[in-house]
Amino acid sequence: ESIPKGLLSLHIMNIKIGSIVIDGNTAQKKALSPSYNKSLYHKSNIDDIKKVIIIPCLCHRIHNSYKRVCQHNREMAELIEELHTISKLCIPKRKKLGGLCPQHVNTRWANDYDIVKFILSKKQGIIKYVRKSIDIEKFTNLEKVLRVFKCLISKFENPKTKFSSTFLTLERAINCLYELEDSNDVPFGKILSVSFS
């Protein structure tokens, strides 16, 4: 109900709406779906609603593609679960580690990159104060693939990024992930590259 109210306010002020970016939320999809009989296409005071271009939020797509792989690939799921566990264990040890480890955010999965960077930068302290029997080096390869996701998020969050450049940016990211595994033997590169499609 709030979507048509917001759009109507813009319409009343004679602001023309050319496009709407959505994050994939069910309510947004329904409100903007021609097949749903209560959508804006059927119950709207806005002229030319059918001409409005609906654009999926690329940042949400990036987060969700990574999340999907983490939830459906057993090996990746185990590694990410361990990453999140270490993050939780590091938080109470922040004084001894000399910094606060970022926490996993369930709506921003690509931010796991920040956790990996923290763990790799504080590995000696983590081995000493958090968990002695840990192979931190296995997170080195994870950092490489997550860096691609983090760069995509940074690029797509930037208001100066042009929509016309997004396809090329995604294509380069997919190739980068593929090459990480193919040429540098970095696991998960190919499966993560496929997740964008």
C-alpha cells in the first residue's frame, strides 16, 4: 500500500517517473507486476505506469547470488559457517586482537569480505587468543573471490555508476572469478561465477 501512495505523491507534484529500482521484495514484485490484479498496473492513479521501467537492484542480486551458493554448496557452506563462528568468537576478544571483527549481516552477505580481511590481518592474535587449532590460510582463497563481490557492490552502490556499464562490469567479474579457479587454483571461483546468471 505504501508504494502507490509514495508514487502518487510524486505524480501529484508533477514529477514524472521513468524507472523504479526494486530489491526483489515480494511486496515490491507484486505491486509492480502486470499479472497481479491488485498491482499498480490495475489500480493506479498514475498516468503511463506501463511505461515505467522496473530495474532490479544489482547490489541485492550480488548479495543473493553469493548467499545462494553458500546455502547450496556443502563445502562452501562449511567454510562460511566456520568464518561466521570465528567472527563471533573474535568480538569479545577485541582488546586483545587490537580491533573489532565485523559481524556477518544476513541481508548483506558480500560483507563477509570484511570478516575475512580482519581474520587474515589478525591471524597471529586469533591463533593465540581465539582458537589455537585453526587453519587461517584457507581463508586466503576465500578473500580472493569475495574481493570480486565486494568490488561489485562498491561499484553498483556508487551513484556515479552508469546503468549502461553494468553488463560489462558483471561480465568482467564473472571472467575474473572463472580465471581465479582455472588459472590460480582458487576454489569456488567457477561456482560463484555461475551464481550471477
